[in-house]
Amino acid sequence: MDHKGWRVWAVIAGAVFAMSLHSAQAQEAIGPACDNRHFLAVQQAFEGGSLRGDQPVHVCGRVIAVSRQRRTRSGWHGYFYVDVGQGVSIRIVSDLDRMAAPAWPWVAKGDAVDVVGRYYYDNPRSQGIDWTHHGTGRTWGMPGYVAVNGARYQ
């Protein structure tokens, strides 16, 4: 392998290491149990302008609404809303093409859910939790999941 080839290999290896490190740090940051207080603090920090960039979160609560599936530029998605306490609900985005789950909707109003994913905040009307599936990507290195009444879908 020539010098240029080694440099390309080093960049790729570094990116893979950084992604796995990010994933490990993210998993450690959210912990094994849901933490709605942490989520609400992160949400407040975004709204106050003191935090930017997507954040790993682990929330739980009751489903308050389920939307029909929709096709986006990245495939079929299912959407539902979870009450996380203190009068706050958050939209959950599930990539149906990537999740090993039954046909949509596999969640219903009143179900107890536990969700791990990426919290994004564009503005107060555009926010939610996505990357709730087993996959990772260039921009997000932590797999997520949705557990519905104890049944876990990734």
C-alpha cells in the first residue's frame, strides 16, 4: 500500500473508532433506564439556546396518539407521541424500513413505551426522537429501540 493508501486507511479507521467511541459515550450518557428528567432538561437547554446538536435520550411513558405511516425521502416512517410528564409530549419517529417490527401500527394509544434514540430540535414545532432502530450511520453511531408493553422493536 502506498503512502496515500495508508492515509486513506488511517482516516477511515479513525472515523470508525470515533463513531464507536461516540456510540459508547452516548450509551453511557443515557444509561440503561429511561430518564425523562434528563430529556426535559435537554429540551429546555435547546429551547433556551444553550445546547445545539442532536442528543442521545432514553424516555418512557404512555402513548397519547398514533399517526398513520408516511413515506419520506428516506423511506416509510411511523409516528407516535409519548407523554413524558410535566405536560410535555414528544414525537417518536420510527423508520419502518429498518425496524424488525410487525406491520404499522404496532403501537396504540395507552401503550407503555420505552424509547432510545436521537433527540433533534429544529424549533419548538419541529422536534422529536428518531434513530429508534438498530442501525447507525455516518452522522449517528448509536443504535436505538422502541419497547412497547415490554416487546422490543429495533
